[in-house]
Amino acid sequence: MKTTLSPTPPTTRSGRPVRLGLRENRLQFTLLVIVNVCVGGLVGLERTTVPLIGSETFGLTSDLAIFSFIIAFGLTKALTNLAAGALTARFRRKQLLVAGWLIGIPVPFALAYAPSWGWIVAANVLLGLNQGLTWSMTVNMKIDLVGPARRGLATGLNEAAGYTAVGVTALLTGYLATAYGLRPVPELIGVVFVVAGLALALVVRDTAAHVALELAQHPKPLPAGEDTGLRATFARTSWRDRSLRGASQAGLVNNLNDGLTWGVFPLLFTDHGLGLAAVGLIKGLYPILWGLGQIPTGHLADRIGRKPLIVYGMLVQAVGFLLALALLDRPLLAGVTSAVALGLGTAMVYPALIASISDHAHPAWRANALGTYRFWRDIGYAAGALVAGVLADLLGLNATVIAAAALTAASGLLAARWITEQART
């Protein structure tokens, strides 16, 4: 009688047996969390000061021209996210993580010493490449390590680390700009993030063996003949699969909000009398709450499902925009209240969206699905800056905020209609 041998379980390069789970991989997971602190810190350099550098240092008068750095960043990051998924078929995740940090080395220096606005825009192209590779790889590697049962918590911790760092850095640069001016001191703290991020990226281990183990254990084998390439996955994630489509559009609008507030809020609140420190507080509070809030919401997404957090999170964000205008006669209160609502709403949405994409994507094409989702999500940065620039020039900053509230509410309703829950094992 013929006996069938079970496949040999995957091992790491050092020969250790591979296991999935947060506890089993806690050291590597923790190192990746710290890496994403550095990733978020580098982009946080721009949250408070760069729109004001455009208007005050370089004398730009058009809001669309000022927001051009966000458009450059968003487009580059979105395209890099898309490419990153495909590149994982040719390169290891760790190689792409290290490459992202090497690309980011010039960014803080360019922001600090740029002789013209064009240099700022060029620095944001490099920043988009850096963020697209480093952030994509940290989230993919964490998902690889923990397996399907803890994806919500894993993505929550990853995004919490990154966006808390964004907020703390935005807050810090606001205070540094008050004490030392808009440049170069606030931007040069980015050198610390680049050095630390690159050093840690060289230390962490690749997760290819964990992907192989999950593929071996997956309850649904890949259907024969199913195309796992980027083109097929892009179509599946963007419009053919209702749930993936629903998550992708919500991600786009969520980051449209971020791109819009990135450019609009510093100008709106300085127009109403707030100084750099107060604007830094507003711009810091939003991503800090967004970041820290994802630890409980990521865990909650594993318990109650992804859809409720996505739908209600988008509606909370819409309310946040309305609060910014309703309380504008007291600008600090308006900014803080709006930042709290936007931060909490985004914290509800962010880990649930990534986990939802992971739930609906087979491990064989999950990296491409996440790359496609992150492409649409980060196109939102560019779309938000473009919409904000055009509407602000034509109708004013207040009308821009109202339009963002309406669009966000509509996105939440679409998510309610399209997204379904997927059983998790």
C-alpha cells in the first residue's frame, strides 16, 4: 500500500521551524513596529511646516501650487504601493524595505535646505518612493508573521506605530518652528528616523518562509488556472469583487481626507489667528489619535468584524469636518474637536480596511491585492490635495471642508452596501 508523506514544514534560513502567530514571532514583530515608527516619523516632518514654507518662505499665493507637494507625494506613493506588490514576486520583502530607506536618505536635507519650491516637490517624490516601499513591506511582513486569525491586531499595531509617529513629529516640528523658524531645524530631525530605520531594516529577518507556511495551511487551495498576476489582481481588487471594491473606495476617500486636511488645516487655522504651536497641536493630535486608536480598533475588528468599523468610522470623520466649521469662531476648539473626531474615525477605519482586503485575498495574490488597495488609498492624498487646491482657489477653504464631509459620508454608505464579512480561520 502506498503511503503519502506530509510536506516538510518550512524553515527559516537558520534552520528554525516556522510558526505563525504574534507571540511566536514577537521579536521580529516588535522590530517591524519600531521600523514603522521611523517610517511615520519621516513623513510627519511635513505635516505642520511645509504648507507654510510654501506660502511664507517661497511666496506662493495659489493654494493649488502650495498643495502640489502633496500631489507629488500621493501619486508617487500610490504607484510605488502598486509596484511593491508585484516586486515581491521578484525580490524579498526585506530587500525592498532596505531599498526604501536608501531612497529616503536625501529627504530631510532637501526639505531643510531646498533653494526653491521645485526642490520641495522633488523631495516629496523621493518621500513617496520611500513610504511606498517601507510602509508596504512592514505591513506585509507583519501580516505574514501573525497568520489570518490576528490580522486586525497586526495591522492595527503597524498603523498605530506609524501614525502615532506622524502625529508626534508634527507636534514637535510645530514647536521647533516656533522656536527656531520654519527651516532647517524642524526638518533635520528626520535624519534620526532615516538612520534608525535603515539600521533596523538590515537587522529584521525576511518572512518568505511564513508566507510558504500559510500557503501550505490555507483551507481553500488556489483554484486551478486562477491568475495571480498584478493585472488580474488589480481588476479583481478595484472593481470585480464587491467587497474589495468597497474597501478600496473607502481607503481612497479616507486618505483624500488626510491629504485635504494636510494642506487646508494649517492655512485655515492660521487665517483665523492661530500660531504655529497651536496648528502643530491640531496637526499632531489627529494622527496621534489615529495611531493609538488603532491598537484597540484593530483588536475589535478581529472580534466584531471589519464592516461596522469601516462604515461608522467614515461617518465619524464626516462629522469631524462639520465640527471644524461649526466651531470656527473659536478656532483652537474647532481644530482640536475636529482633530479628535477625524483621528478616532480614521482609527476605526484603517486596520479594518487592510484586514478586510487580507480576508478576501488568497495568500498567493494577497501582496498584489494589498498593493492595489494601497494604490487606491494613497491616490487619495493626491486627489485630496487636487480637490482642495481647486475648490479653495474657486470657492474658499470653508467650501472645501463641506465638500469633504459630504464625500466622506457617501463613501461610508457605499462601504455599507458593498462590503461583506469573510470567515476567518
